Amino acid sequence: MCSSDLTSLPYCAAKAGMNHMCRVIAREMAEHKVRANAIEPGYTDTPGERQFASEEQIREAAQNLPWKRLATGEDIARAAAFLCSPAADYITGSILTVDGGLILGS
């Protein structure tokens, strides 16, 4: 979720560009029955995240999330596995938000 903080401008612009690119690829590849989707993860507990935040900061941030926890790599991997599976055969051009409800706001 992008904030109104100007320091997030490059991140938000890149994210919007990636989402639009996914949809353009999906449209251009549809005639070949090639699916293109993207995953938009929320706050995820990763080694990279832990480089910039302490355990206490991560725990505090989790309390502000609807599920009271950060996503795990496994949460994101299950979404990717679904999109690659036959169960997602008719899904293309979609941005799958995997954020435990963060996008819903408070």
C-alpha cells in the first residue's frame, strides 16, 4: 500500500508500472493462451526486512496488521503455486494481493 509520503514516490511509481506491465503482457500473450499475473505481497518477514528492522519493530508492525502477523515466504509461495497451477487456468492479467487484509485499511 502506497502512502502519501514523498519518499515512497519511486516505490509507488515502480509498483504501478509493474502492475500495468503485467496487464499489458497478459493482453499481448492472450492469443497464445499464455497467462501473466503478478503477486503484490504485503509486509513480509524476510531476511532483507530484518536488516532494517529489529525484532521489536517487526512485532510492533505486526500488531497493526489485520492478521497480527507479517506474511511469510510460504504465504507468498502458495500464492505463486496457485497461479502456476491448473486451478488458475482462466486467470490472466490479475494482480493477486497477498497481505492478510492490509489493503482493506483499518
